[in-house]
Amino acid sequence: MTRGWSRQAEGSALIEFGNTRVLCTASFTQGVPRWLKGEGTGWVTAEYAMLPRATNTRSQRESVKGKIGGRTHEISRLIGRSLRAIIDLKALGENTIVLDCDVLEADGGTRTASVTGAYVALAEAIAWAKGQGVIPASAQPLKDSVAAVSVGIIDGVPMLDLPYVEDVRAETDMNVVVTGSGDFVEVQGTAEGAPFNRSELDSLLDLAVAGSAELAIIQRETLAGER
Amino acid sequence: MTRGWSRQAEGSALIEFGNTRVLCTASFTQGVPRWLKGEGTGWVTAEYAMLPRATNTRSQRESVKGKIGGRTHEISRLIGRSLRAIIDLKALGENTIVLDCDVLEADGGTRTASVTGAYVALAEAIAWAKGQGVIPASAQPLKDSVAAVSVGIIDGVPMLDLPYVEDVRAETDMNVVVTGSGDFVEVQGTAEGAPFNRSELDSLLDLAVAGSAELAIIQRETLAGER
Amino acid sequence: MTRGWSRQAEGSALIEFGNTRVLCTASFTQGVPRWLKGEGTGWVTAEYAMLPRATNTRSQRESVKGKIGGRTHEISRLIGRSLRAIIDLKALGENTIVLDCDVLEADGGTRTASVTGAYVALAEAIAWAKGQGVIPASAQPLKDSVAAVSVGIIDGVPMLDLPYVEDVRAETDMNVVVTGSGDFVEVQGTAEGAPFNRSELDSLLDLAVAGSAELAIIQRETLAGER
Amino acid sequence: MTRGWSRQAEGSALIEFGNTRVLCTASFTQGVPRWLKGEGTGWVTAEYAMLPRATNTRSQRESVKGKIGGRTHEISRLIGRSLRAIIDLKALGENTIVLDCDVLEADGGTRTASVTGAYVALAEAIAWAKGQGVIPASAQPLKDSVAAVSVGIIDGVPMLDLPYVEDVRAETDMNVVVTGSGDFVEVQGTAEGAPFNRSELDSLLDLAVAGSAELAIIQRETLAGER
Amino acid sequence: MTRGWSRQAEGSALIEFGNTRVLCTASFTQGVPRWLKGEGTGWVTAEYAMLPRATNTRSQRESVKGKIGGRTHEISRLIGRSLRAIIDLKALGENTIVLDCDVLEADGGTRTASVTGAYVALAEAIAWAKGQGVIPASAQPLKDSVAAVSVGIIDGVPMLDLPYVEDVRAETDMNVVVTGSGDFVEVQGTAEGAPFNRSELDSLLDLAVAGSAELAIIQRETLAGER
Amino acid sequence: MTRGWSRQAEGSALIEFGNTRVLCTASFTQGVPRWLKGEGTGWVTAEYAMLPRATNTRSQRESVKGKIGGRTHEISRLIGRSLRAIIDLKALGENTIVLDCDVLEADGGTRTASVTGAYVALAEAIAWAKGQGVIPASAQPLKDSVAAVSVGIIDGVPMLDLPYVEDVRAETDMNVVVTGSGDFVEVQGTAEGAPFNRSELDSLLDLAVAGSAELAIIQRETLAGER
């Protein structure tokens, strides 16, 4: 994880997991969308996209197609919800932070890498806002950290999704978003092949909690490093 | 649940949960999308939509906006995945079934009502296809039944989402898709307010399994009734 | 005709003609579109759509195509014009009523069924507004009732379009919108095959007036019944 | 009416009515749309549009808006239907003629001018096709001529819509499409203000038939002139 | 060049070059786009389009496709930039002029004809605004005139692009926009086949300057003539 | 310039000019677009885009807007034309190469950086194709190299556009695309403020040729380095 990769954004992180590379930027702007005006609360939202040749074969740009696919929408919403779960929007004041997660190279796990990297960019942007005096130094908009992992059942064995393991092969694929203190923000498990039973679900959740704890440490170290 | 509500479709069900009403139709066509041709396998997909005045205040039609929102995409994909989990696509032959779930009135729980009703429409369409001889009478495309429930934590208490309970009030909202034999197809839990811990998650899953079992019985009875 | 079918809308009617079923809802909102502000007059408009599997074979959703077809536009405009012809927009005050006519099942005559059902939903919504005190009880926004019929020449014989008669077979197809007092609001006749002469046109108009008078009675009875 | 105004198209006419000017071109191509292939029949269709500054104030281009409005669709369909009513599609062979009616200046009556001018362009294109040997010289695809007029009730008086009479003032506006032999192809009457009665309707139809007969003469003369 | 061809617009010119015909209209409106409000400066912009049958074979309308192609965008921007180069936007006051260049017939050179004709329409609109008193009679928004030519290398010979010379055959194609006083506004040269060297470039520029000077004379004469 | 930055694409380069960073990838696929099939010739095309936060303030994604802006189209076409000028499409065989130039950070000069970097990615992809035997080792699809520079007149002084010089301040802005052997592929000069005269144009061209020669050397060195 490289923080401050982009020199234009208020916060940014380049996150690399095996052959997956996601550039996360946080754009801080004063003011909120119209439907929130005057509520004394801020807003955090996210957009996810892939470069056309992030993948092994080129896919058409969504801007060329003229519409955004269901998968893109789904992941954008997941990232936004995950970050809002650990943000105190009131403490943010009437400010908006937009997280952009652009996948430069994709080799599995792009949605979990996006959540994990977006948190670092978000933390940077909040530090920036405090430095600029846009948010009072005493404000605590971040209630916790957040990271995401992908776990799955491959050939009957629950395992933490290593980047080179193709999601495609997984019988069950589960994305779990966990706070730094170990609580769940999102649990999204899907049986790609056979439905899964309760004990498989339990093993997957155990793995996810352990994996997220490791990511939380890396996030903390990255943010402690220099920009 | 009323089966055969539509006289035009190969399968259909009108499902009513409190003030929620969803019309599910199954359209059976011979042939498969181009990318599946010659694979000897069928295809099942779904589309979800809401009438503009299904809700308490009118919302703009997605056809008028010219694009489909993220929420609509997400639910359409969930329904499609849920049904594919209990279908043996090979046994379906090179045929396609499209499920349309149109919400006529919405009062919470529309996505879970859609999955549950769509299963009945799907089963009807398969029975129709066998009756027409399009699928051999001996084929068993349905491996199991499937139903969905919504569970949530309201004021700290995990509860089965009764239709009149506003999703909005829930601190955690979880949609669980379960097969007739009690295995999981989808687990989608989201912390709307505070993150949830493992024991809360376990209670929610217990409730979901119990609720789905009841729905499976209603589905079986509906399909046993006359069209 | 069932009034009050939807529990969410200010007015609604489910109209069934043979195998055709159209759900008409009326959404009453205070205020008018920007271009009418401050004119002291209300607005009434309509939108028509078909569920994808309303017809014998499934058609693609207009929201998926990303645009609304010419036929849909045409019928939406016809319904709106027909209702505005019998409404005193000044007496409505600065309020807007949107009629949504969604075809649940289609077997011919959906546009005339929509006009006829929309009138009932409109009348309900106006009664609701008076009941709520949004419109003064003494106001008379409804100047008349309105209904529509389809007439055609089949095998040389002018006839009132019975639902099971396929429009497709008609040599001439005419939609006529008539007020409760027997005047014309719209006359739309199209020669599908051979052009028609004046005497054929006269017979069609006679039939239309007679048919509309019967519909006006059913509308009155429906509105006299309980919600 | 100037025939052959465009040197690129197989048929064309510039029609001028007062301050209204419409350029009609006919594009003849061999082959038919996919859904007609192998039926041994041709196809005729039309598209209508207005230049942005055809009117008194500029309106936004539909290409810039990204969608075609309801009015444009409606008129395009009217022109297409009117021409197909006088064409023997079988005699046309498997060929397609697309009529484009582009309004260069608009001062009322653009839809009726379009139908009337499009007929001349169509006749030219058919003559061209016979000249080229694409259609046998003995074929008779044109069964009749066709023209359209607009009639209306202004201040209670039925009158033939002169171009400078604003449609806006009309209480009733009726577009009538009539063949050269005096039969009706389309009758589209709309009460803009008060509904109209049967005797008003009869007067309007009489006027329309007389006006169309004059247009038919002008069309014949134009086509008899040199290209 | 015919000035005042359109009776609706504040300025207009029909420009004909061989078989190319472009209708240029200038729409003058008071006020400026939102991003310019209160700056005390005006705005000039342009839109270019082709009728579907302007060319030898019909092309689909951009309004039907639902999007504007790259070529259309490019030419619209070129026209706008060219005119802004000779306009003193401050002297225009807070007014907007939109130039519409619609190609009625295309036989090469449509973009240069558009720039050249748009200047005449612009000059007419400014004269109109002075006549109306919308701009003070003493204001001088036009700093110079502007015209465009296309030059190219055909079979190794640099030549002024005569309309009947197909752009397609050119090895190098260059559009040059030149002011009435002989300075360059735009130089856009593209090697279609082999790259070109400095001496070829010099010859092309010489030709362009000479050709533009002739057009400047025709523009002056057209504007001196009666409307 | 870093070659081979992306591990997924057949060719790629990350080009950095001051604070500008563009990721160029080349996607090699067998086969050509339909309109070229059977011509025995290949195709090279390009797409340009900017990440939303590449710039100092965030701009909306074109995929979210649902359409591609004129500037994006223009630059994509420029890149494509520039590369096709130095490619022998016949020697490429029936293969397609798509260049994607995605701006990760923008600080001026993104279009010229894109052309320059895209050439490196293209050369890598061709080397890859020869290595794979898709193109015969003896084929010479690359006739030359190509690079682009931006030159401008700042405060009356023609200068090579250094990245930190804002294009905005330039009175004249010229993009010049030059081959490795010093010939011109594109010359695009625009007077942003005052028109420019012939001697200014000459100075700009001299600067451009000199600057491109330096880039050609860097390109050669980058391609000589290891992937």
C-alpha cells in the first residue's frame, strides 16, 4: 500500500495485492448534496471503475457503452456503505468526500482491495482537512478503521482468497467488511455452485475476521508512514 | 400467493406480503443467449422493477430517466443468482427462462418477496415446458426450492422482517436466501447504523432459516393447488 | 373495474376488458411544474407502459433499452390530452395529478382501457383532495367524465372492438374518446389496409358514441361503489 | 413545391407553405429490414425532424438531448403510415424507401406539409428505381397519391388551416390524410379546448376533403414538371 | 452565398460550394450560460450537423442513435473557436449567439463552408442586435472577419480543395481558418497517407492564405447586399 | 517512461511528464472490425480518458454522465490517426490493436504524452505478436516511430510546452505530431487569444521538430531497456 500516490487529490492510496492494483483517491469538497443541506451533517460516497485493459482481455469502456453495468453499481455502493459505517457524518461537518477506486490491474479481489485502500485515502483526506482547518482539529470523524477480505470455498476447503485464486473456481464467494475492532459491516456470501451450510459459513467468517485484522495492521502502518 | 395470475406467461405468481404485492412472471423461450450457444446448457435470468406509484410517493420511471439505477440492478442480479442456485441448467436444455418481478405495491421486503414468488413462477414454467414436451418429462431441472427472507435488528432485537416494519428503522438489515433443504444461497447483511457482532449475526441467521422454512411450505402448497 | 386497487395512491382503478388488465393510479401532489408556477392553474399528465410479459411473447423493458418507444409516447400523450379535456385546471388550483397506466396483461384495447380507467383514478384522487381539504369542497375540477373505445372495420363490417378481436386483423382502426355528455375529445382513425370512405367513417363514429355511453355508465357505478 | 431539390437523394422535394419549408428526401436501398427478409415485400418508413432554429426561438437538438421527443416520434409514424397506405409493398419488391422530412423553417402545418411533400419524393424515387431497372418498368407500387391538410375550429368557425394561423389558437385541431381519389387514410382530431360535436366534425371533414383535392392537383403538376 | 435565407433567425446564410449546401443560422439571446453570469462578457458557440441524406448514401440520425459522434463534436468546436477568435466578447455584452450549421447537401468541404457561412450569419445577427438596440450602435463586437479553406496534397500536388475533389483521395488534408487581415486562427493538418515535410506544409499554407482572401471578399459583398 | 507497467496487456507504458502520468496499454486481438473483414489489412485505434480525480478538482465520470465529451473524442481520434500514420496496416495482417491512454494525473500535455506513450505500448505489442508467431517475424508493421509535443506562445514568446506551464495561459497552443524521421503527421494550432502570423507559426514548428527529436531518443532507449 502506497499512500499519497496521487499529487492532485486530498487523499490517495495505491493498493497492490498480487497482480491487482487499485488507485484510490479521496476528493474533499466543502458543502453537501442538495438533499442534505442544512442538516449539519457531511456525506461520503464512492465510485468504482475498471480501466478497459485492467483484465486479461480488454472490455469496452462504460462511457462508450453509455451506461454503467450492474456490477459496477453494486461495488460502488458497497464501498460507500462500508466507509459510512465507520464515519461520524456529524463530526465531518457539511463537507463531502468522494472516494474513487479505479482498478489499474485486476487479478481478483478488486472490490475488497478497493474498500481497504479507500479507507487509507479517506483517513488522509480527513487529516488534510484538519491540517487546513476545514474541520476542527478536535473533531473525530473516524470512529474506527475498516477493511475487507474475500473468502471462499475452493475444492471444499474454506480459504482466505489469495489474489491468484480465481474467483471463478470458488464454489462459494464471500466478501466480508470488518472494522478495526472486529465487528461486521457487511457480509455478502453467494453460492456460485452448491449452496453452503451453516458450518461452512462459520469457517468462512472465522477466516475473514482473522484476515481483516492483518489488513488493519497494514493500514495503520501505512498511515503512520510519511506521505 | 396466487399462482397463474397472468394468463399470458408460461408461469406466474402474484405474491402478497402485508401491503407488498409483486407480480412474478416466467417467460420460457427456446434457445439461449449467443455466448451460451452450443454448450448444451440453459439460462435463467431475472429483472426487477417497481411501478412508479408502488411506493408512498411517486418516483420517476427508469425508462423516462433513460437508465436503470444501482438498486434495481442489484436486486435483479440477486434474484437471478438465487434461482440459478437451485436449477440444473444442463437439465433445462438449451432453453432460457426470464423471470420478471414487477412490484405493484411496495411496503418493505420487495426483494425477498420477489425471490420467493419467482420460484413459484419458475416451477410453473418448467411444468409447462414438460407438458409441452419441450423438456423431457423425465428431466429434473429443479434441484430444490428457494425462498428469501429479510431479518434485521430493530432497537437491539433481532427479528424476522415483518412487512410493516420499515427497513429504514433497522440497525442491521440482512437478506438471506435459503433452499428448501435449509442451505444458504445468499447471505447479505449490512450494518445500516452500528456494525454488528458475531452473536447478533448468529441470531439473525437462526431467524432466517426458520422463516424460510415456513415460506418453503407455502410455496409447496401453492404449487400443489390448481392453476 | 375495481376502484381503489392500490393502497398507496390517492386514486386507483384496475380495469379488466377480456384478457386485458390495466392498473391506473393517480398521484396527487401539491405544486405544479416550473413552467406553470404562479399561473393559478393545475396540471394533469399521464404515463403509459407495459410490463415486459403483458403480451404473448416477452418484449424488452424500455428502461433496459434506455429509451421510450414512439408507441408509448403516443399513448401517454393521448391519455393526458383526454383527461385534460374534461378537467377545469383552474378549479384544480396549483396542484398536479399524474396518471400512471401500467398494462399488466394485454389482449387488445390497452389504450382505450387506459383512458377509461384513468378517469376513475382521477375522480378518486380529486375526491381524496377534497376530503383532505387540499381543494375546496365547493370546487368542481371535473367538468364531465370521459371514456374511450376502439372501433374497427373487420372483414368489411364496422364493429365495436371486442377485446379478443386482434387489432391486427382490422382494416381500419379508430380510437374515439368521448365525454359523458357525448361530445368528441379525440378521433384517431387509421387505415391499416385500404383507405376508408365517408360512409364507413360515419358508421364507426356511431358505434363509438354508443359504446362510450355504456362505459360512462360503468364508470359512474364504479365511482358510486365503495372504495 | 420544388421537386429534385437535393442532388444526392433518389427522390426529393422542397415544399413551401407560407413561411413553412420542409425538405423531403427519399432514400432508395435494395434489401429490407431483417424482420421482412424473404417475404417478397418492400418497406417504406419515415423520419421527421426540425432544425433547431426552424422556429421563432431556438430549441435544443434532439441529438444533443440524447433522445427523441414524443411529438417527433408521433409525426414520423404518421408520415410512414400515410405513405404505406398508398403503396403496394409487394410491387416494390424487396426494397426499402426511407423518407426524411426535415423542417428548415416552421410556421404551422409542418406535419401535413411533410406528408404532402414526402409523397412527391417517394414518387420520384420510384420513377428513379424504374429508370435504373431495380423495379420492373411494369410494376405499379403507387396505388394512389396522398396529401394531408390541417383543419381547425377558430373562434367557432371551421376553417382550412392557413399556414399563418397559429395552431395554438385553434379550439379543435384536425389533421386529415386523404388519397388522390378522396378516401381517408388518417383522421386525427383533438379538442384542444372544448370537446366538439358531430356537426362540427362533419364540417371539418368536408373542408379537409376539398383542401386535399387541391393539393393532389399541385402534386400532379409538380411531378409532371422537369426534375 | 445567400444571406437572410431563414426568416426566423436573427442572422442566416445559405452557403453553396459546388454540390455542398450548408444552412447557417445565428440565434441571438439575451443572457449568458450560468458559468459566465455577472462577468460582463458574452458567449458565442456553434453546433454542426448533417441531414441524414445530405450524403450520397443515407446515414442514421444522431438523434436516433442517441449520441453525437466524434466528428460532429470536433467540427462544432472548430466553428465555435473560429468565430470566438474574431469576436470581442466584452463588446457583445451579456448576450449569447448560437450558430447552427446544418449541412443540407454534402460534397466535401462542409466544415470550411460552415465556418465561412457562420461568419455571415453572425455578422447579420450582430447588425440585428444593434438595430434592435440590444447592443449599443457604437459597440464593435466584430474585430475582423473569418473564413476557412481546405487544402490538400493530391497526387503529390498541393491544391486548394475544390468541392468535387474527394477528401478521401488526399494524402494530406489541411483545414486552415484565416482572418480577413490574413492571420491564422486554426491550422489543422493531417497526413492521411504519408507524413508531409516542411516544404509541403509551406506550400499548403500559401494556398490557404490566398484562398481565404478570396472568400473574405465574397463575404464582404454578401453582407453589403440586401437581406 | 516505464515500459511493461501493466502485466495484463500485450504492450504498455507509464509515461510521466512533470506531474502528468498517463498509463498507455495496447491490446492485441486477432481479427478486425466487420467493415474491414477480408481486406487483408489490420486496424489500429485508440481511446483516451481521464480518471475523475486526475485533475486538481474532481470532474464527473463520463460513464456516469452517460456520454463522452467532445474533447475526449477529439483526443482519442488524434491518437489513433497518429499511430496509423506510422503503421503499415497490411503488414499487421488481419489483427487489431487498441491503445488505451488513461490519464492518472493531469498537469498539462496529456494528449501529447498519450501519443508518445502509446507508440511505446504499440511497439511492445507488435514485438509480443512476433514473439507469439501471430505476425511473421519478418513483417515490418512499424514504418517509423512517432511522438507529439505541445508548443505555444506565452507572453509573446514561442516555447516548448513544459508540463507546469498551464495551457490556459497560452495565446496560441499547437500540438504537433512528428515521426522519428522528422516529418509531420499532425499540425493542430489554435489561436486561443489573438490570431498568429506566419513567422510565429514558423518558430513554433521549429521548436516542435526539435522537441520531438528528443522524445524519439527517449522512446528508443525505453524500448531498448528490459521489460
